[in-house]
Amino acid sequence: MAISKLTRGNGAYLMSETDDNHLDVEATADEVGDVPPTDQPQETEEQPPSEHMGDLFVGLFLILVSVLGGWESINMSRGGVRGILTSPGLTPLLVAVALIVLSIILIGKALRGGAIAEIPVRLKKMWGSYQTHRVLILAVIMTGYVLLIGVLDFRLVTFLFLLVTCSYVRSGRWYTILSSALAGTVLATIVLPYFFNMPVP
């Protein structure tokens, strides 16, 4: 009696008949029961972004703010015979000096960590990201809003600003965007100025 046997060879299945008294039980690597492992990409652990460049810009920003704050502290009125020692600007001046010293230390550590070399790589990555483009466009919209205040009616400018912004960020369907812009305009130009006695442009 002949028995059919299904095997796989070279990616194809083959039907062969063997005698029931001489069954072939040998298996090769190409048969179904012995499948070689497939090559799968190895997952690599993503390195966390370096903080050196961020520390550099934070240090520079703190120095700028501290210098402006210190200058304003020195220009405050001085009472008494001890000059600046009895001036209300003494404490802000000391805080500004401390911030400048700490910022210089932070900048030094960032420079030793290679912050300058990170700037082109990080800027290239940021420029190619969708989030960066989104922030830049929203900044342009807000700048246009500020420049148009005083040129056009404040209520009209505010409505257009909210309408364009909501449309760009896709805050909903057209009627949701329109109603949000109208509600925001009424709140910013009528309700809040009325209740808080705020002058509007």
C-alpha cells in the first residue's frame, strides 16, 4: 500500500509516495518541521538627547535677565546715608549677581561637554521637525496680530487672529472654529474689559 508524504523542498511542497513497509522518516532542514530562524532587525536602545546645548542657552538667557535686573536694581531710589546698602534694590542686585555667577558655571560645564558641537546637529533636527514648523507659523500669526492692533479695529483683529489660529491648529469643524473665534472675541474685547474695567486698544 502506497502512502503519500508531503514535504517541502527549496520553498515548494513535494508529494511523494512510499511503500507502507519502508516509510521514510528522515527530515532535513528544508522540511516543514525544521524552519531556520529568520533574520530580524536588532532593536537598539536610543540614546537620550544631550542636555549640554540646553544648559548653554539657559545660562546665556539667565545672564541676560540678571544683567537687566541688576541694572534696574542699581537705578532704584536710594534712601538714607548708606546709599545702596539701604536701597530696596540691594536684594535684587545680590540675586542678580548670584545668578550671573551660577550661569557662568553652568555655561562652563556645557562648553566642556561639547555644547558648541551639538548646535548644528540639534538645529538641523529641529528644523526638519513638524513641531518646529508649527511653532514658527503660530509665532508669525501672533506677530501679525500684534502689528495690526491699532491699525484695524481691535475687535476685528482679535476675531481674525482667533479664527486663523483655530483654523491652523484644526480645533474642530468650521462651525466649531467660527463659534470659538466669536466667543473668544466677545470675552476678550467686551466681557473682561467691562467686568474688570480694562481699557482696550
